[in-house]
Amino acid sequence: MSSPATAPPAPNNLKRIVAASLIGTTIEWYDFFLYGSAAALVFNKLFFPDSDPLVGTLLSFLTYAVGFAARPLGALVFGHYGDRLGRKKLLVLSLLMMGGATFAIGLLPTHATIGTAAPVLLTVLRLVQGFALGGEWGGAVLLVSEHGDARRRGFWASWPQTGAPAGQLLATGVLSLLTAVLSDSAFNSWGWRIPFLLSGVLVMVGLWIRLSVDESPVFKQALAQAETRKADATSLPLVDVVRHHWRDVLIAMGARMAENISYYVITAFILVYATTAADVSKQTALNTVLIASAVHFAVIPAWGALSDRIGRRPVYLLGAAGIGLWMFPFFTLIDTGDFSSLLLAVTVGLVLHGAMYAPQAAFFSEMFATRMRYSGASIGAQFASVAAGAPAPLIATALLDEYDSSTPISLYVIASVVLTLIAVGVAKETRNRDLTEVAAGREDGDGDGEETGSGASRTTGARTV
């Protein structure tokens, strides 16, 4: 039975919350993915012109990777204040930081103008992007998870997850359009700046929508309870996460490995591999990712709804195992150089990725108590990104350079799949947990906090909010 705090909200209100989270995450992922695509296509020429083309691409991807390095710091800072001040305020701040950094990249002088200062400034702005995104994801998915009811939480919480393919779709679409209408010289000279400058307009739209939504009712209830009993006045959410939810953090990190690595191999590294090893044109590679991202967007809510019916773990495990089995066929199809084969390779890969990504929002939200949920979910997700998504295009490019073969890259992704299968395999099923009653048992020695009953989580110890 749902508690008052988790009773289903009015449909219009919930849809507005979902729209605010989706639009915000779409803009932030647009900014983040735009950099990745530009790193694969033009940044090697603009900011590292003295290097060998493949080495220049490696250096370009290195600046791409530093954005991931800043994401854990963003998770710590935004998580701490998000658990203290609320989800909404921090989401507004993250959107402003991400949009401002992206807009500034569009104004950045290149190596030809200011020399080595150009890649340094590029790296600094990339760090700001990563810091902002580290705080964005947790707040966006929690805002939806904590507004919705347990019965359809997987479906509704999966909508902010569609911000990733939507952002990828928008970023790739803008780049694809520009490369189609501009010559290579015009694109390299000034055309690449347009998508970055466009971020300024998108941020204004996102802020207008995000400022119109209410704070999470679950958070407001937990805050009121804490103020009433004067509890947790000096307690740090990060300390509480390490003390009571360390196992959940490790599970979340392991669950992210295959999801994160496979995504960046499929969407970012593919632009390098297809245009060099498979001799596919830049336009064809971009169009492939564009169409596949549209399919990815469509299947994520379906996978989220399925997780409401059969559980988070079965759907997640299906996606991880599927990615592992698909890696060798994936590169075999790309090697043909045929557009339809490329499209099949990337689309199937992203559909399988969606089976991991869709239930992730609800799965991670349901692991942590309210007063440490922003910190716990963000830390688990973003610390994993440093070891997973950050070096994935870099490692894949280095393996291609060293072995001139896709086999080591496939094995690299498969190794990450094994880690994810182990992590999700040992996790407890979280479907139908009441977010106001999650897992206090850890404080009294119950290490797993598994729910009993179908409607809410009941633990062996005192409740934690």
C-alpha cells in the first residue's frame, strides 16, 4: 500500500515534472555529446594540428575524457547540497553551468589563433561541463522517481534517461545538417561553432520549464521530519552513504560498467572506426548514429515499463548479456562499409543498451534512503563513469592503433559486461519499494535491506529518511 508521500500525483503535474527533467537532461546531454562528436570529427585539426591525425584524435579524446574526471566531484558537491537544499535548486544551477561552458566553447579561439592556450582553455571548459553533468543526472531522475508511484516508477523514471539519446540525436542531427550543407573548409573554419552557440538558446528554454516545477514531495517530507526531531543536523550525506550504503554504491558502479563503456564505443568511437578502418564517409557515420539514436529514444520507456512488470534486474541483465553477445557481429557489420549494415549494427547495439539504461534510474533511486539518495545515486553513477565512459573512446582508439583490429575492442567491452553481470547478479530486486521507507536496516546490521511484501520496503531496523 502506498503511503501518502508516494501516492500517485495528479497526471498533469507528473507529466510536467517528467517534461522538465527530460528537457533539462536533453540539453545537458546535447552539450556533452556535442563535444564528443566534435572531438571525433574536428577538434584534432583545430586544437592539435601538429600531431599525426590518429594521435590528434587521441589527444582530442583525452580532453573529452577529462570531462568525466570532473563528474565525480560534481556528484559529491551537487549530491551533498541536493540532499540538504532540495533537487530543484541544484538542477537549475547544473543547467546554467553546462550551458554556459558549451556556449563559451563556441567562442573559443583555436590553436591557429592563440597556440597552446587553446587546448588548455578547451580542457577547462570541458571540466566545467563534466562537473555540471555529474550533478545533473541524479537530481533529474530523483525528481521524477520521488514524484511518481512505485507501480510505474520504472516507466516514468526512464523518461529522463531518454534525454541521453535525445541529446545525442540533437547533437548529431545539427552536426549532420551542417556537414551536409557546408564544405569541409567552411565547417572547420566556423561551422563547427554553431551547435555550441545554439546551446545558449536551449538553456533559456530549459530554465523556463525547470523553474515551473515543484520540489520533490518525498524530499519535503523527509526534510520536515528531520527538522521536527532536530536530527541529522551535522550529518553529512556522503558519510552516511559510505556508512550505510557502501554495498549499493559498489553495485551501482559495477552496473554502470557495461552500460557506459558500450554506449561510448557505439556512439563516439564509431565515428572514428567507421571513417578510418571501414572507409565510411563522415556524413554516413553521423546519419547512422542519428537514426539509431531515434530508435534508442523510443525503446527506453518500453524497457522501463517492462522493468515495472518483471523487475529491474532481469531487464538489466538481459541488456548486459545482449551487448556482450553483439560486440563481434557489431564490428563485422561495420567492416562491410554498407550503410544498412552499419545502421543494423548501431541500432541493435543501442536497443540492447537501452535495456540497461532504462531501469537504471529507478533501480539506483530505490537503493538509497531519502536524505542521502541524491548523493548515493550520483556517486554510484558518476564514479563509475571515470573508469568506464571516460576512457572508453580513448582505449578503443588506442587498441585500434596498436592492433589494427576490432577484436581487442570487442574483448574490452565483453570484459565490462562480465563485471556488470556480477554486480547486478548479486543485487537485490528493488521493484515496488516505497521511497519513504528504503533500507534503514543497514544501521542495525542488516546488510541488504531487502523488501518484504509487494507494496513497500520493510526493514529489520528503524526507518531512515
